[in-house]
Amino acid sequence: MGKAFPYHKLKHNTPYNFISKLRISLKERVMRLFAHKLGNPRLQRITFHTFRHWKATMLAHQTKDPFFVMNYLGHKNIMNTMHYVHLSQLIFEQEKEEYICKVARTIDEAAELIEVGFEHVCEIEGARLFRKRK
């Protein structure tokens, strides 16, 4: 496999640098246009990393599984991921969790519920209880 082009070694006045300058300039112009049209100057501060933070925080809230989020983000250390878990807890602490509950009496019923996203909670008197967040 070939080596990556050493962009960091380029001087600012080389002909190869125009792509990055054009890209940044275009991004800034588009964000200014959106911010102006929508009347919201905060839009200029949104970056792709902002979307990464948002997605990770939402995953932490939805799955309640820090290891899933860690794997999704490609983190090697769980402590890096815990930031999103704590953030989701702060954001959603007032929100009451609501579930759709279902009962399965056969293996086929249980399999159908799992296929549509329900999780097994417990078994009572031969009936399996499942839940899924609303």
C-alpha cells in the first residue's frame, strides 16, 4: 500500500493547497448562507465533529450500552466513551422512560418479538415478558 501524501509538509503557496482552501471557504460560505437564511448565527459553529458527538450521545441514551457506543466510535478506551454516557444521563435525566410491553408464551412468539426489537426482561409462570422503548 502506498504512503499518504504529506499535506502537512506543503507550504501555503503551493498549487496543491488550493483544494483545502477551496473546501474550507465553500463550507464557510454555505454555513453563513444557512445561518443567514434561517436567522440563526449558531449554525456557523456546527462541524462534522458536532454530529459525531450528537450521534454518540443519542446512541448512549438509546442503547444504555457503553461498550456498543465504544465500538461504534472506534474508541480503544471505555473512559473516552463514558463522556457520552454521562452527557446522555444529564440531558435525559428528566425524561421518564416508557416501554411497550409484550408477553410471549411460545418460542415462535418470542422470536418474533426479538426480531422487531423487543428485549427479554424476565419469565413469570411460563410467560416471557419483553419490552421495547417507545
